[in-house]
Amino acid sequence: MRDESNIAMFMEFLELLYQLCLTINTERFNEGRPSSTLLVFLSGILGFSQDCKHFLLARQFCPYLSGQIYIQRLILLERALPLRGYRAIGIPRRPYVNQLDQLNSIREKYMIAGTQHPLTEMISLRGFGRNIARTEPPSILFSWSDDGEIIRYGDFQLTMDKFQQIPDYFISRGEEICDKLIFDIKPDIGLAAMKDDMVNMSSGYSFVKHPANDLDKAYLDLLYSAYASRESKFSKGGHWRWKLLHTQQRGT
């Protein structure tokens, strides 16, 4: 009985908390001033930097507004079409019919541009902020040396010689990873000669099963290499190490 009483009290608390959130979200402007509402006033605090020494740029502040807008929409949607009734605050569950009419009654009152409530003000402010963000300086500024051979960002610098080596590095690393993945098998396969049947809609079909490619038994070579390779460590003493195999399977 005590557990049921505690659950009932907790549910009542949640309903009262929802009522508080709803009251804040539906507060009307005083004399047409958006900052007179608690939600709009407090949202301005998010426009300060963490050390409170300067304001955030528009592109930094807009994500905070988007989060608040999303939450307000959820709160108002629950008010329009509640999944269950809120007995403590007198909100019945949504009806089985005319749900669109009930949704529109909330939308027209709190969610349409021109209504004097926090949601529409924040949507307008976010739109203005996005326009301002287009005129702001980029978040990262690079500088070049006079000869154009070195690019710098803060304490980091990159020469053009090293930059030109980046493709070779990633290609070689990709080859190493690929060799490790297929246990150093060197198949004699010409990718340009691969054939596929794009109109074959059979379940489980892929180019591997195309008879002209002769790849339907290639998995046996891979299986043997996984078993025999010393580097794979998938077998020991003539037996599969199933625990390691399952770990590898989950990892991929």
C-alpha cells in the first residue's frame, strides 16, 4: 500500500511539474514585450559565454534556441493531444475524434507567427540569428606564409610538401588494413572484368554469386587463411578459438 501511495504521489508531482512547464510556455507578453515572459528572459542567459565575459556569436546561440523550440513544441503537442488524462491538473486525455481540430486550437493560439507567446518569439529570433550568422567571420581562420608554401592555424602548421603526401599515406594505410582484413590473401581478380546482374532481385544475390566472376567459393580461401594464419590468432592447436571469433564478429 505504501508503494502504491508513493507512486500516486510521484505521478501527481509529475503532473504538477508538467503544469509548471506548460504555464511558462503559454505565458503571454506584457504590453507586447517578449522579455516580460520568464522563458524569453531566461533564454537570454544562454547567449553569454561560459566565463560570462562576452556574448556568443549568432551561429553559437542558435542551437540553444533550437533546443528550446523543440521542447516547447513537445509540451504544446502533449497539451493538444495528451496520451492520457492528467487528473491532478484537470486535463482529459485526447479524444478519439476531431483530433485535428483540437491540435489546431492549440497551434493557432500559441504556435503561429504573430501570437504573443514565447515559442513564436524564439522561432523569429532564430531566423534572425541565422541571417546574422551568414555575415559573421568563419570559426576557423587560416594564414599563409609569404611564399604560399605553409598554412597555419594557431600553433599548427602544414607545409605543402607534407600536404601532397596525405593521399599516399591514406592509400598505403588503406592497403595495410585491407591486407589485414583478408589475412594477406593476394587474389588474382581483375575488378574491371567484374560482372553483375542489376535486374536480379533474388534474395541473397550479389555480384559474388555471378557465375562469370568465379567468386562463389572464394570464401573458402578466406576461411582457410583465417584458420592457418599465425597473425589472425583465430585458431590454436588445430581448434578454432570461438570466444575470439565471437568477439571479432561483434566488433565488425
